[in-house]
Amino acid sequence: MPARFTALDWTVVGFYVLLLAVAGWLATRRQRDAEDYFLAGHKVPVWLVAVSVLSTTQSAATFLGAPDYSYRGDYTYLMSYAGALVGAFLAGRILVPRLYALGATTCYDLLRARYDTRAMRAAGGMYLVGRVFASGARLYLAAIAVAMIMFTDIAPESVLVASLALVALGLAFTFLGGLNAIIWSDLVQVVLYTGAAVIVLWLLGTSIPASPGQILHALAATPAGEDKLRLLDWSPALDHPFSLLATFTGIVLLFFASTGLDQDTTQRLLACRDSREGERALYASVLASVPVVLLFMAIGSLLYIVYDRPDVMGRGAAAAGAFQGEKITIFMHYILSQVPPGVRGLVAVGVLAAAAINSELISMASVLVEDFYRPWAERRGPRPARHYVLAGRVGQFVVAGALLAMSVLCYWWQHYTAAPLLAFVLGVMGFAYSGLLGVYFTALFTRRGSTGSVIAALATGFLAIALQQAFVVDTLGLPPAWKALAFPFQLCLGTAVAFLTCIAGKPAPRPAREAE
């Protein structure tokens, strides 16, 4: 049974919250207008943007998901970063320069230049829907960890309260500081959660009565005949999410979308001085992700030794390899039951750092304000620059409510599918990405498409992913094969459907002046 937090543990956590509050207050003194609030005045250095992108793309999905994946399986997820690098390279070369040339505030401004304002808003709306899905799933993952810290259980009501606490913390910080504060907090959070991971890895390593060579041998030859150190999955099967086939198809699409079409990441790239710096920051973030992911996957491997290999651990072999019947919380179970007081609080701070939803709040608020509210407000007369900063803060409360509702839904969704954490979170991203990919491929590489076909493509891409979900398949009585594809191949299919829908539109002559 996990131990209760001591006063020392709570003191460490309280100091972290205070540190974030002070940083947010200091950042507010440098804001003049919406550009400062949403893009940090285009003055963020490359290395800091790279760290911020790393923090945004990793978060709780890596902190909990990577150990979960290597604990259950092997290292094939690490190889998927070859596809991530290809996707980031394409986004950096094709999209980032176009966005800077347009002077874009959001990545959806490109569709306004290519089609019209309605197309831009449709893409922005789809991003908001998809980001609610994806960020709500991440919030759910983080809430599992926080529920165990706060209540030592993962009951639905505990996860709900933990989700509410994380939303409140994110709002309190982001409400004041804007993007500038978030980027600097991302640096602190990356240091904290990677530092926490190093501490846990060291504690695990010293608790195993075996040499590194013996540990590697135990991982390479398990009693079940599995190689838990396997890096390459050569399988052509379409139900393998991190095979080489999936890596260089669906994973490439996933990271092209997440780095170029997802405002949560693109907002940071647009905070650089120019497109070259944005491109370099993007590449650096992907390359830096590899050792971070490897660190967390190594934790999962050692957790497997501690909890599932009594032959290596000796007579003092570990407790049951699950918490309340669920292996998805085994990492947090170890932190709360085996890590000493004080250090436990420090590691919990790492969990909270990885769980932060600050970036989701600010990026979604920027789309709400810049792509929807500002055009509407300016038609009704000029507004002072500070007005849009206030609008962004109000928008964050709307976003926070949507994320909280999605986190609750994900509790039942993930339990229904019993999917590993990584596959669950990454798969949820396909709802928005499939339609956006189909639309942007049409806009970038063809002369086809119209506003109507853009809207239709976004809808059909979303529907294509929805019809492959287990709950939908079971409810509608569809053939079981419809839910057999791993999420990278689901994304490929959804993108193809959206692309074919979008190119069916016949381009219309551009009007001399677009109606807002």
C-alpha cells in the first residue's frame, strides 16, 4: 500500500507551487499586448524554445507512458523517433518558413492566405476539438499520478478531484504570465522531471542485487521468451503501433502534424526571431527527446526486474506488480511505496512538472482569440491592445472546463479499451490530425480544394478515426476488423480519406476582398 505523504514531502511540493507563482507574477510585468502574451514578442532564444517544445511534446505521456510501455513490452517505441525526426524535418522545411513569411500568429493563418477566413477558422476549430481530446487524455494520465499522491487510490472521484487540482494550478499560473512565463517554466519543469527520473533510476538500480550485465541478460531473455530490449519491430502487421512500417508512415504523419499543425507546438516555434531559428529549435527538441525517452524507458525495464523477476531479486522479491489491479500505475506505486520521505516529495514535484497543462491553456486560448474573437471584435470597432490579453485569459477558463470534462471521459474510455498509456494518448491525437493533414497536404502540394471541401475534409477525417474506435465499433455492431489497426495506420487511413475529400473541391477565383 502506498505511504502517505509526510510534512516534508508536502513542503517540497509547496515550494514548487510557490516558485511557479513567483515566476508567473514576474512575467506579467513585461506584457504590453497580445503579441507579447501569445508569442513572447518573438524574442525567445533557440535553445529555450527547443526545451519548451520538448516539455510540451513529452509531459505526462512520457513520465507515465514510457515506463509503462517498456515495463509491459520493449524499446520499439524509442525507434519511432526516427519517424519523428523525419516528420519534424518536413515541418521545419515546408511549414515554418511559410508561417513566418505570412507573419502568422497561429499556424491556421496559412489557410486564410490559401483559401479564405472561413477555412482558417474551420481548421482552428478542429484544432480546438482535437486538442481537447489529446490534452484531456494527458490530463487524465497526470490525474492518475496526482490521485495516488493525494488519496493513495485511483477511484473515479479521486481522479476527478486530481484533474480539477491540476486545472486550477495551470489556470493560476497561465492566467497571468502568458507564453513568456510558460516557456521559462517549461525549462524548470524539464529539469525537475528529468532530475526526478534520474533519482528514481538510481534508487531502482541500487535496489536490484544484480550487476548491469545480469540485468541486461534478464531483460533480453525473459521466462516468457521475450526480448524486452528489442529496438526494431520488422513486423508487417497493421496492429503493431511502433513497427518500422508504422514508424515511417503513421508516425511521420503524427509528428508532422504535432510540430507543424498543432498550435500548442507551433506557437513556440513562432516565438523565435525568424524561421531559421524556429527550424533549428524544432530539430533540437526532437533530438533531445531521445535521451529523455530512453531514461524513462529504462525506469520501466528496472520496474519489471523489481516487480516481475523474483529470480533476479532473490528471496526479497517485490510486491504484486500492480496497484489496485492496474499495471498502468506501477511507476507511481513504486514512488509512493519505495522512495524515502523528502525524496518522495521531490519526485512528486517531477510528476507535477510533467503534468502541467499550462501550454495547452495558452495555445488554445490564442486560437480562440486570434482566429475567432479578434476578427469579430474588430468589426465592431477598435479595441485597446490590453483588451485581447484579457480575452485570452477569459478564454483559458473556457478551455479549462473542456479539458476537465474530457479527462473524466478518458477515465472510462481508457478502461474500456485497456490500451497502454502511450498508445491511448497518441491515438487520441488522430481525431484532429487526420483532417488537418488532409487539408494541409491539399493546400501545400496541389492547386485543388475550396472552403467547402476544407470543412468537409476536417469532418470526414474526424469521422474516419471515430469509426475505428473500439466503443463505436462495438456499439454500432461494425466488423471487428474496423478496430484492428494500430493508431499510426488509423491516422494514415484518416488522412487519406480527408485528402481525397479536400481535393474534390474545385478552387474558386479569389475575391478582391474577403469577408470576415
